[in-house]
Amino acid sequence: MIRALTRFATRHPWKIIAVWAVLGVALAGVTPVLTARVTQSQTGDFLPREYDSAAALRIAEERFGADPDAVTVTVLVARKDGARLTAADHEKVAAGAARLGKRRIEMPREDDMPSFLVPDRSQTPRVATAMTAPDGRFALLSVALTGNAADEGVQGVFRAFRDTARSQFAEAGLRTGFTGPLADGVDTADSHKTASTIGSALIMGLIVLLNVLVFRSLLAAVLPLLAVALISGVAGGAVAGAAMLTGLQLDAGTPGLIGVVLLGIGVDYFLFLLFRFREQLRSRPGQPAREAAAQVCGRVGTAITSAALTIVAAFATLGLASFGQFRSMGPAIAVAVLVMLLAGLTLMPALLAAAGRRMFWPSRSLRREPPAGIAARFGAAVARRPLAMAAASVALLAALAAGLVGIRMDYGLPVGGERTPAAATAAEISRSLPAGVSDPASVYVLAEPGDRLTAGRLGGLSRALAGVDGVGRVAPAVLDGERRAARIDLYPTPAPGSQEVRDLVSGPVRETVARHAPAGTTAHVGGTAAIFADVSAAVDHDLKVVFPVAAALIALILLLLLRSLLAPVVLLLSVGLGFAATLGAATLVFQHGLGEPGVAFTLPLVLFLFVVALGTDYNILITDRIREEMQRPGPARAAVARAVRHTAPAVATAGLVLAASFATLATTPGSRQIAFAMALGIMLSAIVLSLVLVPALAVLFGRALWWPVHRTAGPGHAAGPDGADRPPAPQREPACH
């Protein structure tokens, strides 16, 4: 089936290219609208119903009319001279809040972007006075905007509101400050905007430069990026469409992550094809280019399919997760990778067939077989000293894995940093009021049917909460219209989003609520800190489920591909060691080196899926080539040397491209750890595992690596003891990757 598909694509290349072009343009246009419809706003919405904070969220929506899509901004209003607010100032604050609450804020739009392609986030904010500082030096307003804080449209609305409020209060002689998750996110994004733009441009330039250096051709350097951009448009539409059909809700960060994954694996797959296409054209200079493309892609298609299905299987296991963000992200990435696989078997072969030898113009490398270079010498070194190479690789990986000793999970929220205006405003508030006034925790109490709540019944609970160390202030209880539900807001003293506030809410606060809730009632703790406390529990559960299932599926795919019992075990053990080394290195750098509270709680799961699944791609590539070379006459040592010689350039280049793709995440706020770990993990997988450890083990095991299937050497060209090729027999079709 794979060969039939690639053969059809190479016979009718322009038809295939036209179909993909139409799909890419059409779906890329409607994808933003479709994605907006399947994007979920709040992290708490991803939690299963049985979690405490999820129950609190339901009470807030059903009994107090809370908007599940609302994001709150706290506005500080103070005199410019720093003096106490006067009665006249308070009147100005109240009047300004009233005007802001009646003014519709239009979402800024890009001039070159059609309006129907961008969801309109224009809205009228809900503005209310919150409280005044004990020393009277500032007043706080609470502003509710609807939408996801990560949505660029919502961020644009906030910027417009911020500018309007700042100008309006400045005319009254007052200054303003803005804080909260949305304000902090916008400030951080603005401060990283230049770095993000430059970083992305540098990564694209690096990919093009690598391809130019490798292929000496501008077309071979640029075409993979253009193809991946086209495929990404189709994949984005497919993901959004599948989510709409199945009812899945995506996190706002999932589309961006999909883009990074597709860029990395798409360029990788194209590189695998280009390297073997060039090798085929060199070995058979008289062969028609379309015939060569068909033979190359038919063979490489098997490896690409196995590699892609490994990624799909790994991410599909996230469908078993209890945390909804993982449960939707996994199938979404799996769908996107399936689209990339389809492109790898149709569009990419069609492009090779259409371009032919012009793909490598103006390079003259097709006219001659290049002399033995670094890759050949490296392959010979690995084959000559396999035990030393394997021992050195294991020692390096074990040393990095030692960083796992004392590892801690950090469940704190990513915040922008002390230098952002939002952080400065939060610090100013915390000098007079508990830091949690901008992001309070809330206790919801629900009476049994037929029962009614009173302030007196809730007094004991409020007093107990006020006595909890770390709770700066407890607001008076608010009853709903039927007096069946009550809300008690708590203002913690630890900074919002910190590990300390999460520990406070998940520990002492919940324990106090459990002990002092009025008889005949149920009580739940909600708010951002409570939600992330429950997220941590959900993630801990998911780690225990996803890890073994994903490993089992990857092992099954390797078993079916390699048709061996020993080879899959070798690959899985090496990839597992690579995962441990990568996580250990991240722990060494961020927890032990930079003094951060720990590694991000999502890092082990995300790292396992990406590094194990994507890193297995390179192992599949080298192992499949080793198997191919071992089917030829000669010692296994020479076969491994030839496999490394021909595969090392493709694997090394692809690894650099994929690592560079993940490195772009470093410019995204809160993603430093993931960017570092992903880039390092991919490089370890590509260089240390695929080009050193796995080939060294293949030399040590020899043809027993394919046990219990007996591999016989077929007809073909022989090789010298150093692994150097002799001219191939003309009747053989060389394999390709």
C-alpha cells in the first residue's frame, strides 16, 4: 500500500501538488475561525468533575452567575504625588469605573488580515470597585474580560482597555497600574516580542543554512520549509475539524505546539527523502528521476510510516489521561502527524518527482561519488571500537541521569518576572494588602435541599479561615438569592501563581474547610491556586497510566517493523536511558543550578512523549539501514560502518533542525525548561543514541540482533573490512532513507 501510494504520487506529481496547494490555501484561511470555536478558556474546565476545584467552579457558575470564560484584571488607581486619596479622588475613581464599564472596547485588527478570518473579541468590560488600601493611598478596581488570556484577540482588547483607562484617569490627575494573569501575560509577551521575532527568524535561517551547506542547492534548502508551511495549513484545519466533530476542546497553546512539532518532523521527513534521493541519483546516473523518486520513496515510506505511527501511538495514549488538557492535546497532535504522514507519502514524493535532478542545482555532487568524509570515518570508528563507544555513551547518559536524585515537581504558575509592570503593580499592592487580592481563593458552601444558610452559621468557618497562617484577609460571606449557597473569598499573603499559595490552598485551607464547614452542608475550595493543586493530582495520576501504555505501543510498532524480539528491546532501553538523561539534565540546570523550585510538573510527561516518540524516529532510521546492510555479504562490523556512513548526515541534520524548532519555545514565557529539555533530548537521541550507542550495540550483537528471525545475506556488492563500498550489482535496487 505504501509503495502504491508513493508510486502514484511520483507518476502524477503535478496533480498531487495541485490538490495539496488547494487544500492548504483553503484550510489555512478558515483554520483561525474553526480553532477559536474549539478552544477552551479556563484550565479548570479541563478537570474531571470529581475534583474539588471543579465542583467549586460549578457552584460559582450555577449559583453566583460566574462567567466560566471570564479573566480578571485588577486595576490600581492612585494619586500621582503618592498622597492619600481624598473624597474627591474617590468620586473620580467611581465615575471613571462607571464610564469604563459602559464603553465597548474594539479589538485591534491587522490591516492585511480579512475580518472574517479573525474571531472578533470586542466587548464591554465589567468594571467594579473592589477595595481601598488601609492607608488610603490607592483604590482597586476589578475588571472582567471574556476570553482566554492566551488569545491574541483578548490580549489586544486588554491593551486597548489599558490605554483607555490610563488616559482617562490621567486626565483626572491619577495614575494607574494593572495586574493579574492577563496583564502579566501581556506584559511578558510584549517584553519578549522582539526576542521571539528574532529567534524565529534565526531558526528559519539556520534551517535554510544547514540545507544549503548539506545540499549546495537553494531549492533543496527552501522547498522543505515551503512544503511544511503548506502541510501545516492542512493539518490545522484537520485538527480543528476533528475537534468540532468529536466535541473535543483544545487548550489555547495546543495549535502553537502543533506548529513546532510539524515544522520539526516535516523537515526531518523531507531530509530523509532528499538524502536517499541524492544517493540514488549518484549510484544510478542514467536512471530517470521519476523512477528514482518512486524507488526511493517506496523504501523510505516504510520508515517514515513507522516513525510517524510511533508518534501517533504515543500521543494517542493521552486520550486515556484524566486531565482534559492532555486528553485533547494528544489526539490533536496525533491527527496533525497523520496529515504530515500522508504528505510524506504523497506531496513530498511528488515534489521530488517534479523537480528531479533540478532539486540539487547548481550543485555538481550528483556527477560523482563523494570521497569518504567525516561520516565514513565516524562510522568506521564506531564499528572498530564498539565496546568503548557503547561504554562512553552509557557513561555520559548515566551521568546526566544522576541529576534525577532529589528531583522536585514545580506546580507553580509561570509568571512574567519582577521587571514587568504587572509584577511591579502586584508588589505595590502587596505592601498594603495581601498579595492575593488580585487572585483570591474562594470557599463555596452549599446547603442541602430545603435548608437555608445564614451569616451566623458561616461565622465559625470564616473565623477558622482567618486563623490560617498565610491567609491575609477573609471577606464577608456572600449568599446567593435562594440562600442555599455562600461564597467566602480569601486573600492569601503569598504571591499569586507561586508554589507557596498552591501549598496553602491545597493543604491548610482545605483541611480547615473540611473541619469547620457547617453541619448539613458541603464545601469546596476554588480559585486559580486550587485549580492547579488539583491539576497536579490529575497529572500524577496520568503519568502512571500514560507511560506504560505509550511504551507498550511503541514496542509493538518496533516489533512489527523490525520483526525481531531483541532489536526493539535494545531500542527501547536506549531511548529510556535518553529520557532519564534529558530529565536529569533539566533538573541539574534549573533546580540545582539556577535554584528554581523544581522542574515544571508537565515536563516529565511532555518530555517522555516527545523525546521517546520523536527520538525513536532516528533509531528507526539507523536500525532499518543497519538491517538492510546486514542482508548483504560481509561481516556485521562492515555493515554497521556503511549504515552509519550513509545515515549520519541525514540524522545529524534532521536532529539539528528538530532541536532548533523546539528551541524557539525558549522565547515563549514560561517555556524555558521545555525548550531546553526538548532540544537537548532530541540531540541526545540523534547523536548519542542513534549514531553511537545503537550502532555500537549492533556491532556487538551482530546478526543476532534480529533474533529470532534469521537474516541471510542476499546477493549484492561486498565490502572491505573498513566498511568501504564496492560497486553495487546492477540488478539490485538500493534501499533508501
